[in-house]
Amino acid sequence: MTEPTSERGDLLRGALEMLILRTLEAEPLHGYAVTENIRTTSGEVLEIEEGSMYPALYRMQKRGWIEAEWGRSDNNRRAKFYRLTDEGRRQLEQAGARWARFSEAVGRVMEPA
Amino acid sequence: MSRLRMLFSRLSGRGTSAIDREVEEEIQFHLAMREQANRRAGMSPEAAARSARRSFGDPERVRRAGRQILAGAPPARDGASLLDTILQDVRYGIRVLAKNRTMTLAAGLSLALGIGINTANFSLVYGILHRQLPFADPDRLLYVDGWNPTRGDGDGPITWADLDAARRVDALEGVAAMTGRNFTVTGGDLPERVAGAAITPGMFELLGVEPQRGRLFRAGEGAEAGFETVALISDGLWRRMFGGDEEILGQTLRLNGRELTIIGVMPVGFRFPEREDLWLPLASDDPTSTSRSIRAIARMRPGAEVAAVQHPLDEWSALAERESPETHRDWTLRAMPFRDAFIDAGAQQMLYLMLAAVGLVLLLACANVANLLLAQAAHRRRELVVRSALGASRWRLARQMLTEAVILALGGGLAGLAVAHVWVRLLGAGAPPDMAFWIRVVVDRAALLYALGISVLTGLLFGVLPALQAARDSMSEELRQSGRGATHLRGTMRSSLVVAEVALSVVLLISAALMVKSFLQLQIADPGFDDRQMLSMRVNLAGDRYDDLAVRAQYFDAAAEQIAALPGVVAATATGAIPADDGGGAARVFPTGTGNVDESFFANVIPSTPDFFATLDVELLDGRRFTRAESDERMGDVAIVGQTLARRLWPDGDAVGRSLTLGSTREYRVVGIAPDLQYEEFGEDMEGARLQLHLPYAVGSWRAMAFLIRGSGDPGALVNPVRDVLQRIDATQAPYDILTMPERRAATTSEHQLLGASFAAFGLMAVVLAVCGVYGVIAHSVAQRTQEIGVRIALGARPRDVLRQVVLGAMRLATVGVLFGLAGAVLFTRGMGGILYGINPTEPLIFGSVGVGLLAAATAAALLPARRAAGVDPTEALRAD
């Protein structure tokens, strides 16, 4: 269908960003908290390489979907907190819709004949 | 450990900026938190740290990402450059096109055709109007001639005094003069007519052309006409007549009875100014002579403009008119770029008209291909939706479609080059045979560039719609194959395309019909007499012998008599102008007594031997023909005037018996009135040509005359017997331009034939493309709506109704297209007015029949898919999804 390598990358990246946005929807968090959150909420199904969180965060920050601010963590250490912007909220909505369509499509393909 | 690394990286000078520090701090924070969590879960400190590092992954990646992303590099999604993504699109596009072979082939053929004929026409226009002339610095070359609006078609030669005046113009760095000469060259088996020119020494230097052998004329080598001693020949003549003899220089040529020495051979292909093969030196017999016999070529100084030349020439013209009204009244000098002198406005109009027509054909092909691509798009919706869900932006998807379109167009363009070659060859075959040597119509680098540019533009043009559609499709909420929403929009696009196609074909077909009809009209146009069984040929008496008027008259009289005596010949005459081809001589006339020389105007003078009207089988309207005695008289004083001239001279009627004055002193008595004949080519309607004055040959006594021979059977069969007669009378004179009158008519209308044939071809292409387009759209729409049709049939609709609905739908589209097309045709044909002969550009019969015809064709095209629709089996249709 399409170039597998880049599209797979696209798929994963798109999904990851969607997950991060969703996690930040409730409240601003620092990178470690986001990782933990996704791990626990997904029932520990989604094991993401923790370091790969940060490039995704930087990208979205550059695009203006999230904002960053240095603050204090629970145990009073300096940490960089991320927060959703309005644009980020919009992107989250669209991504969610697209994902729903995609999963439906996959489901139909995989449906028993 | 990590702190050491941080120190190390700082020491090594890598990344000391604030962003790097922040990223580093973030990494350390994360690792610390994970380590802490691990320890709380029970791991030993070393295990906790190790595990934390392992689950984090490679921190270098994060540092790099931080540097790249936050420190300024734009967030490229795949990290690939624009070029990479374009290459990706190209590779993907080629795969897609290769998979859909039939569509690609159909589209490719349409494009090859459209782009091909466009490239060919570009070569034509470029070769004739824009290609650099094969002279040095050609943009600075001007052509200088005379202009007299009251005379013939306006342009005429200049005098030697005019040439002197031109030489004095500041803005010119050189002026040379030339005059055309036709020569009879003897030395071979038969005397051969050669077109040549007499040029002032310095002409070729002015052009910047050097001979391939020998030398050019020297100053002072100019001789009185008839006393030249040297000659330059063309490469073609050298090879034809002398077999390319190496020892050509110094050999002699017998020209009009005199021997000339060949001093040089001009380069291959050089036949200045148009198709001349022989050049003699020219000098004025008498610099103050008032005869108009030359035209001039001038070179402007670098940086000068034509206006700077024209202005002093205008001043001179005004002065000359004042000082020498007998020779310069109504005359002005005009300077123009060299090329303009040979390509008139009419020819330019024809060329641009053809270019416009092929542009329309290309648009049609584009519409067709866009339609094909849109039909394809329906099958690719799923692919597009999935790609979009995977993160491809709408722009990326649209760009993919555009890339495919451009690839398709470039492929079509490549194939189109082959079409262009063939078309150029065909154009060459139909071209008039007397094209100037500097016109080269070939598919060369300029044409290739044009083909490339047009291919890309074409691809972008027809790719826009599928690209838009793709962007829309990717946002579609429906994934079912027969999703209605996007299909409806796409259907509107395709319907509009069909309307556009029908409209374009209407315009092209109407243009074609008009051109063809115009050409046919030219073939049957009435020259004023029956020319079907007539043969014509020219003789230009050469040699000292014929200096004597009496000898000339004797030749033509004897020739006409002997030719008439041949078996198969009904009558023969020698005349000064061939009807429907030449104009005659121009001379000023006014009615004797009641008029004066200041009121004189130009008339067309035609001297002929006595049997002129008998040969043409034309009855005079009043009076009588010339008698033999009157024809023999050298200083005869009788004339026969044409109808229109008679009315102009004597509006109150009754021209017979009255007298007119030719020039300023020669008086002639009118003995007869003749009907107007067609002089000059059909379509070149000049007022002067209709003012006809027939004189007995002895009075006019030109050297260059034409024989008109009426036969009882096929005129072509008379060619050899007539040649024999002329050969017997004087073997040193060669007849030339030997054509039957029907052949001559075809030759003089060859441009119209070319136009007519080209337009007919375009019209045909247009119809085929439009019919295919209609068929394609209807067939596809039917296929798309199979389910709906099945439901309707199942619910009780009759097949007949379905058929009618489909056909009506098609007819509706076609009607709208036809209406637009008719409106467009009115605009388009407005540009054809000057070229069409004998018909109205908005001829209702043609407009009507084309409109109805295309409507019928579109309806027929819709019938097949409509039949298929009517035959849909409802159960099958409902099952298929």
C-alpha cells in the first residue's frame, strides 16, 4: 500500500502524540509523570521506551500544541511541566476522530468473512 | 555516572547552550524518579539505577532531539527533506500508474496527442515568426521599401534617390539595395529558369554572410543591367548545375545570352532574400533616375530604434513629394524589421489561430484525463482515508495526486514528441512551396523546452481536480464503497468537465467547418471565366534581341498563333497577368478632357494579344474586341475597360467612344467594356485590382508575359506540345511556372488548404475526445449507482424508464455544453474573420448543425451504458457492494 517504514513510524508517532495529549488533558504534568500515567492507565499494556517520550514532547512543544514551564515536583525537585494549549486541545479532538475511523477500518478488514 | 558524563560533554565543548542544559536536566530528573520508584519497589540501588537506564533507552537520542527540535530545526515529521518526500511521491505515483494500465494508457494517449500537436504548432510559429534569422545580429536588420496606399496592395519599390536618402540616415550604419531578377540560364540540356537577385556590392557584408568559396562583389563591380560580368551562385545551384565541381571559381554561366564569370559560392542553404539562387552586382545606371526598381536592406547602429530611422525617412518622403510630385506623389518610405516584410499580418493571424485551436484540443485532452483520474479516485478512497488516519496531511495527499498527474503528463509529453515529429512532417508537406529559406520548422531544443513546460503545466492543470478531491476524500466520514456524500461532489466535478468538453468540441468543430467551407468556396470561386480546361505558363524574354519592341511583339504573336494551331487547342493568348494569381501593371489614369492628372488614380493594366477574350470565352458587355490591325500597331490608341473602371471614369455611363489618359500624356479610345475578371489571388481583394484596363499587346509590350491556352480536353496533355512550339520559335527562352489553371488555383490556396485540413483534424480529435469523455462519465456514474438502480428496478421501475433517465441526464449535460460552446464559438470565430473567404463567421447553418450533431453524438455515447443500466439485475445489484 504505502512505504511501510515511514508510515509505520508515522503511525506510532501519531498514536504516541495522541496518548500524550490525552494524558495532559486533565492537568499539567512533567515527562516522567506522563510516562507513568500512560503505563498505569493502559493497564500496563503499552510499554513505551521511556526516552521516546521526550522527542514527542519537544515536537509538540515546537508546534505549539503544548507549553512548557519549569516548576517543582512532588518531592520538591526542579522539573519541566507540560500543559495543553487550545491548539493542542483541537489536535487531540481531531486525532481521536481519525483514530476511531482507522480502528473501524481495521476492524472491518479483520472481520470474519 | 551521569554527572560525570555531563561534565565530560561540557568539557568537550558539545552543547553548552541553555536548551542542552534543560534537556540534560530533564533526562536526569526522569532517571532519578525511575531509580527512586525502582528502589521503592525493592531493587537494590545498583539494580535500580541500571533498570532505570535500561527502561529509558538511549539518552543521546533525546539530547539530539532536543538540539534539533527545540534549537531551531523545524519539526519535520519524518525528518526527511522536501526532496525526499517528493521522490517518495514520484516512486509511489509510478507504481500506481503502472497498476492501472488501461487508464494510464488512455490518458497517456490523449495527452500525447494534445501535447504533440501543440509542440508541433509551436515549432511552426517559432520557426516562422521568432527564430533568429541566419544573419549576423539579425535584430538590427531592416527592410526598406515604398508605400503607396492608392496603388495595388500598397507596397512597392523605391528609387535610387530614395536609397541615397536612406544612406544619409544617422541611425543606420549601412544600406544596400536589391532587385529581383529571373534569369534563363543556358548551358545544360534545356534552358532553366533561375530566380535570382541583383544586389549592390556590400549587401552580403551587411548581412554578415561569407561565401563558402571565392569572394563577394567588390565595390565598383556593380554594372549596368545587362552588362554584368560576374556572378555569385548558391550551393544548390552549384551542385545542381555544376555537379559540385571543385573548380567552380572562374567557370562561366550563360545568362540571358551573356557569359558571366562565377566568383563565389554562397553557403549551404543560403538563398537570400527568399528562394534565390543567383546574384549579380547591381548599380544604378543613372543615380538620378526616377524609376522605382529597388528595395533596400539596412542595418541599424547598435542601440538604435526603428523610430529613429523612420523619422528621417518620413521627412525625406515629405520633401520628395513636394519636390518631385511626378514620381513621389502619395509615396512614403517605410522601414520595418526584416522579417515583417515577408510575413504579413494575415499569415501571422493564421498561425496564431492554429495555436489557439491546438490549445483548445489540449484543454479537451486535460478535461478527459481529469475525468479519468476522478473516476480512479473513487477506487482509492479507502487508501486515502487510511493514509490520513496514519497522519498524512491533506496537503501531502493532494500533493501525491498532483505528482501522479505531472508524471502522467510528462509521460504523455514524451510520447507527444513522436506525434510532434509526424505532425511537423505533415505540415511541411502541406506548406506553400515558396517559403523563404530562413524559415525552418523543426522540432528542436526550443520545441523540447516548450513540450516540457507544457507537460508540467498540463499535469498541474488536470491534476488540480483529483488533488482537491483527494483532500476532500481523506476527510470523508463514510467508508462504505458507495458512500454518497463525496461521490455527489465528485459527480458535480465530472459533470462540469463533461460540459466543458462538449463546449470545447463545439468550438473546434465549428471552426473546422468554417475553415473547410472557406477552402471549398475558394475552389469554386468564379474568376470571371471558365478555367477548367486551361493551361498557363510564363515566359520572360531574355537577351538583347528582345530589346526591340517589335521583336517582342513578333515572338508573342507567333507563339500564340502556333500554339492555337496545335491539335487539341481551342484558343491561345499571351497576356500580362494570369487571372486569379497576378495583378497587372499599375498605372495612373484619368478621363481625358473631363479630368486632369492631379485627379488620376491607379488602375490595373493588362496587355494581351488579340485572342485574349476569345481564349477566356468572355463576352464583352459593350463595344467590340481589338482588331488584328489595332493589335499590331505599336503606338495603338485603343483600350477595353473593365466594368468597374468604366463606372469610375465615367459615372454617367456610356464609356464606349470616350477617351482616357494613361500616365500624363498617352490617350486611348475606349472601344469595349469587359466584365470584371478576378485578378490577384482570391481572398486578396484589392480595390485597385478591380479597376481593369486591357490594352493591345503591342502597346504594353512587356518582356514577362503568360500564355493562357484553352484546350478541348485535359490541359495537362498540352504541356509538351506547347513547350515544343516555344522551343522551335526560340530555344533560348524557357517557359516556367507551368500549371493548369485548376492546379494553379490549388497552389494559390495552399495555405487555406493547410488550415482547413489542420482544423478538420482538430475537429475530429475534439469529437473523439468529447464522445469518449461523455461515455466514460456516464458509464462510471451508472456503475457507481448500480445499487440504487437495482433497488429502483426491484421496486417496480421499468428498464425503459431507467434507460430514459440515464440518457436524459446525458442530454442535459450535453445541451448545457453545446450552449456554452456556441457562445464560445461566436467569440472564437471573431478572430477568423480576415481569413475566411465567402462565408460569415457566424453562419447559422454551421452553428446549428454542429450543435445538433454533438448533442446526438453525446446521446449516442450515453446509450451503451444506459442499456447496461436498464439491464441491471436487481438481486445482483443489491448483493454487490
